[in-house]
Amino acid sequence: MTRRILIVLPWLLLIILGIAFLSTRPFVIPKVPQTPNLLSSVSQTPTPGEEDHLVSVTRVIDGDTVEIQGGERVRYIGVDTPERDECFGPEATQANKGLVEGKKVRLEKDVQEKDKYGRMLTYVWIEDVMVNERLVQEGYAQVATYPPNVRYQERFVKAQEEARKGNRGLWAPNTCSASSTPGEVRAATPEVGVQVEGVRTECEIKGNINSTGEKIYHMPGQRYYDKTQIEETRGERWFCSEEEAVQAGWRKSKV
């Protein structure tokens, strides 16, 4: 018995000394190799237009309508060009082709997403160039506003004024005939309250802004209707119904 104790005792002492030695050393958590954080190199703030739809234009229908990948048709918001078989229609179609055919474009929607024909309504961008605006600016399209899609109406009106002053495209004196004006080439067919500057459409209610800034609409047959001239550059417009005029903030003329 004594001999067994003598044999085991040294081993016990070694174990006790080992435990005592380890307890005096600080406990260090082993370092795990760090992997790069991929998200740290990506901006968490969306860049302008990041949420918009980038697509390829596969076919140009005419000056203001294209077909994109998947076969869906896109109608440009806020502008109107002559049809392919109308005066200056081929030129407008060719200009649109030169801008977008076979290219990647960014589509920006407004309030109403589709028209009554099922076409997608958008502003079309190539980098920082808005195709809708460029067509108006170069005289291939006229301003045609369809509420509630009016986000860039002021820009379009300004672009049209530039085209008129520069006698570009539709505004050139000899376009189609020496006696014709852009309004006589083709008046846009309105869907909801369309206004084409300088053109009288079937929307006959005149939305005038007087010298004090008050918005007043005039109905056909009222006293000042014939004398009232609509200047869209001042924010004036045509309406198709009294309800539409009232909703837009205009009041009816008292006389």
C-alpha cells in the first residue's frame, strides 16, 4: 500500500503543479482571420435613378413611341410627334431612332403608369439626357400635357420656346408648306386635358391667369372667352371639363 502511494504521489504533484501554472497565465481568445466586408465598399444610399428601370430599346415605332425588350410598348410622357405618314413624321421617327434605337435607356414613371391603349408612360433617359425633352428642343415634338403626368411640364414648355425661337423642325417657316404652322400640321388628340401650346384642341375651356395671379377659366360663349389668349409659358392651359379645371385650382369666370 505504501509502495503504491509512493508511486502515485509524484504524478499527483505534477498534475497539481501543472494546474497551478496554467491558472497563472492570462486566457487569450484566439484571433480569427478577418474576411473583407463586401458591403463596406458599397454605398448604402441609392444613387439618383437607381430605382428606375434600365432596358434595351428594340424597335422605334415613331417619334414618341418605342418597343422595349419583352415586346412592351412605351409612350413618351408630355410630348407629341406627327405620325409616320404625316408631315414631318418620318423626320421625327428618324430623330427618335438616332437617340434610342438599340440602346439601353432608363425609364422614369410619373403618376399614371399606362395610357388607355396599355402602353407604358415614361420619361426616357440616356445617361443625363431626357429624350422627351430633346425631341421638343430640336423641334421634332410639341408639348402635349396629359394630367396627372406633369412632372416636367415646365421644362418641356421652355424647350419648345427654344425650338420656336430657333425656327427648328416643326417651327421652321417652310416645314410642310410655306403657309402652314406646327398647329396645322396636326393637333394632338387629347386623352385627358391635353394642351398643345398655340393649338386649339377639342378641350375648349380656357384656363387663364390674370394680372394678380388669379386662375380663372372661361367657357365658350362667356363674355371674355374669344378675347382670352392661352399662353402656356405663363402656366395657362386648356381644360376638357369644368370639373378638371376646378380640380386644378381654377375658378369659373363670373361673366
